[in-house]
Amino acid sequence: MMAAFDQKLQAVLWLAELKSTEAVRVKWTEKYAEEPPTDQMLLTWKKNFQATENIHSNGDVGTSPPKRPRQDFEKTTNLEDEAGFKFSLETTLEDIRQKQEDFCTERNWAQYHTPRNILLALVGEVGELAEIFQWKGEVKQGLPEFSEREKEHVGEEMSDVLIYLIRLADRCRVDLPSAALRKFQKNAKKYPADRVFGKSNKYTDYTDQLVKEI
């Protein structure tokens, strides 16, 4: 989740007052009507905020803290938010492949699932996903500008894309997880961190020697 600075500050103040992450999560839901931060996020915000010494003593968000510490805290906690996001470990790509296989077999749809047909369906789903973002302009990480229904819709369309991609890999007999790992290895050679750090150039823009090494 991507919380605003004042929300993080309020959570830290509640934690100082209530001494309970669970109580803070309850107050967060009551006040903001959205999913509360995890216990780990609350403790991380507290640690980072204490480092900037910007906690007021009255338990509520008042005037803004000094600009520089506020920026430092926002930068630190935003990095923590980014690092804290993870996918569920409950489902693997193979689980999804098998579930889709069973789904199609039950409906006798496998006869229509040629690689070409699946690829075209995949392209169509990517288009539907793109439509959600089409007139939004640039949006921030975590989609704070989106309503909960829009975020849910994004997840649904991403799921369609993923399911079709896995189905395409199945029809083409491509072991997708293994192929992805091999691609990471190849990209690591194309884009050595010490040469490309902070740059967005394509690998062909680097030295001829680098290309030959690949």
C-alpha cells in the first residue's frame, strides 16, 4: 500500500498512544475506510519517524513538521513500501496452468486453444487492461488516484493477461518459469549493473565489446 505522509504520521502517533499495532489498524480502518498497514509497516514507520524527531505529543496530526525531515521520512518510508510488496506464495505458475487446463477440459475448449488463437486473445486482454489507464495520465505507484473498484478491475484484467500468457506457454510447450530465469541471466549479461546503472539505454547503445560478450 502507498500511504500519504500525514497518514503515516497519524499512525505513528496512534502507536505511541495506544501501544498496540492491532489498535492502530482498527483506528486506521475507521478513519480512512481502507486496508490498514501491516504490523511490520507500522513499526518501520515508527522507527523512521523517530529518526527524524518529528512526533508531536498530542496524539493528532497538527502542523506539518519541518520540510527537510518530512522529505527524509517520506523518502525512507516510500522505499520501505516498495520493498515491502510481495506476491502471495500460495500459488505457482504451474498451479495456474493446471487450473486453466482443468477449466478448459471441463468445457471442451482445448480444441479452440491453438497458439495463434490464444495469442490473439492475449493481445485483446492487454488492450482491455490498457483502456483502464488510457485517459488517466501518469499515475503513481500503488494507483492512489484509482478507486477501489478501479483497482479491482486492474487486477481482473491483469489476471486475464496472466492466464492467457500461461495458456500460450502451455500450448507452445514452453516452461515459462525456466524460460524467465534464463532470460534474467541473459539480461544480466546484456546490462551489467556497473555499466548501465541509472541509464535506460538499450544494450546496443553500449560498447561493441559488450555486445560481442553476449
